[in-house]
Amino acid sequence: MHHLQSKIKQLAKEYLPETIEIRRHLHANPELSFHEFNTSDYIVSKLKEYNIPYKQGIVKTGIVALIEGNNPTKKTIALRADMDALPIQETNTKEYISKNNGVMHACGHDVHSASLLTTAKILNELKDAFEGTIKLIFQPGEEKLPGGAYLMIKEGVLENPHPQAIFGQHVFPSIEVGKVGFRNGMYMASTDELYLTVKGKGGHAAMISEYNNPLLIASQILVELNKVFMFEKQKIPTVLAFGKIIGNGATNVIPDEVKIEGTFRTMNEEWRKEAHSKMKMIAEDIAKQMQGTCDFRIEIGYPFLVNDESTTTRARKSAEEFLGKENVEELPMRMTAEDFAFYSQQIPSCFYRLGTGNKSKGIISGVHTATFDIDEQALEIGAGLMAWLALNELMN
């Protein structure tokens, strides 16, 4: 195994200029969720160049490719990269910034796809050295409900062949380049979008008896929900937050309705279901008591992401061998969400973080910001480590 490790390191280093070129091409040409047509064609052109068989057009832009080693049916390991960008106007000044107005790779999916292409190139060159199959998943629409992962699973991405485990990596600007982070068990939260329409009866503010103010009803609902769910937080990690409220009257005009939007996140699927009905009931009851109505719509989002204990423990050990123990960190739990969670609910999964920050170079911007960028040295680890993790898992 040791010679394989040094071979992977050598190839990841040798291919770094090409990985950077791929990443910059993707970064300059971002496309929004489920519209990644040029991105998909570009990735396919690379797979062709590397002589890796693929199937395009899964959930329109998604791609699945297979690298078969000796005895290909022995075991299958899947590796996933997402490829959609965000509706953000980039304000960086690098030569590779987005050419598409109002669209930007602000979450590092360009990094994930470029890394996976080089991982694929490395593994394809080493396919005589391992048994089993590597399944590569280039996935659309991570940033948008219902999530490309959910749709790809529906279209059979986890069948023919069925992977025994799946790995995904994600850029992490708060970890310095050269390091990675892992966490066993529960890692990221489920996420649901909440849309409330509270109705009362509008009128002139001075005519108190002639209206029923929906702003008051809405306020009561928000305060009560906050009270109940602040308490619940103690038991299971839970976030209930409202970020938008529109009650479009005027100083002396009471509107007929108020619209509220929020998010609900947690780490337990039973509690998630229970919380949904609890929220609805509280809101509807308050509105009814105050002679109004509340239409409470929940758009179900991604489930919580769980890292399989044994797969993640093995991966962490492999990462320590590859990078040195001092470069592998323990990650805290996060209440953010990722549609990789859909895979994690189906098969043993390991979702880990790739350090991309560099304080000394001023590369510190967070994901989903207009100035997000990475230290491109991270691409060497991004490609090499994933190849190493996949091989170790195949041989386990």
C-alpha cells in the first residue's frame, strides 16, 4: 500500500496545474442549479480525454462514470462532487472570475468537480492495482430543493452497481490549506422552509372596531413559537428562525394579511415530523383564538447528514496516514444543511471537509459570499486524498 500512496501523491502533484486549470474554467463559467449544461459537457469532455466510460443526462445534467479495477464486482465505492453555482455577483478581482453576470461558484462546487476529475484520472491510471469498482457521481442542484442527490437517487444512481459506501468532500475556508476535518455520526442538520400567511381583516387604523390586525396575530405566533422551540433546543439540536415578514400596510392602514418566511433545522427525523405538526398547530390555534387564520406551509428539504461510524473512522485513519495526524481535525456539529445527506440516509457515508483557507494570503472569506476564493494548493490534497480514501475502502 505504501508504494500506492506515494504514487497517488506523485500524480496529484504532477496533475495540479491541470486541476487548477479545470477549476478556473469551471469558476469562470458557473451555472445555476439544474442548469449546468455547459459544465456537464465540459466534465464529459475530460472523462472522454481520460478514457473513462460515463453516462450523461441523469437528472438532465448529472453524470455517472465507472472505473473498473480487477474483479470489478467485488466491491463498489462511490465518490461524489456537486457542480452547481449560486445566484451571487462575484466581486473578486482574479483573472478567472465569473463571466456569468449574477452567478458565482461561491460554495466551492468548482473545486469539488475539478478535484473529482483528477481523482478519477489518478484512479484510472492505477486500476490494475486494485480490485472492485469506483463509481463517480457528478451531481447537479445541490443548492436547490428538492436537491440533485434526491433526484439522482430516484433515477437509480445507487444501483447497477450498488456502492457499499460513498464519500463526499466540501471546501472549508476556516480550516487552513493542508488540513482536513472529519466527524463521526451526526454532522449536519435537516432543513425545511416555512411559509406562513396570516390573515385578519384590514381597514383604517383609526376605526378599531372595523378591523382585525394580522400583524398582531403574526407577532403572537412568532413569540409563542420562539418560546416553545427555545425550550426544545435543549433536548435535540434544533433551530427555528424566521428571517422575513411582510405586512404591507402603512402608518394608518391595516393590511389584510401578513407573510412570514423561516427555516427549521434539526438532527432527528422523528422529532422533525413531530415538530412540523407542533408548529402548525400552535400557529393555527393562535390565529383562530384571535379570529384570524394562518396557512402554514412547510417545504420539506434535506434530511440530516450522518457520517457512518466505521467508514468515517477508517477514512480518518487513512487521512492521517496520507497527510500526517497533525493535519486531520475533529469537526464540530453544524446546523447548516447539505443534500449529500440523502446518500447518507441510504448507504454508509463519509462527508469530510477540505481546508481551503490561507490567513497569510488573506483567503478567509466564507462560502456563499461574493469574495469567496480558495488557496488552489488545496486541489492537490482534494484530488489525492479522495483517491487514497477510495482505495483504502475498496481494500477493506
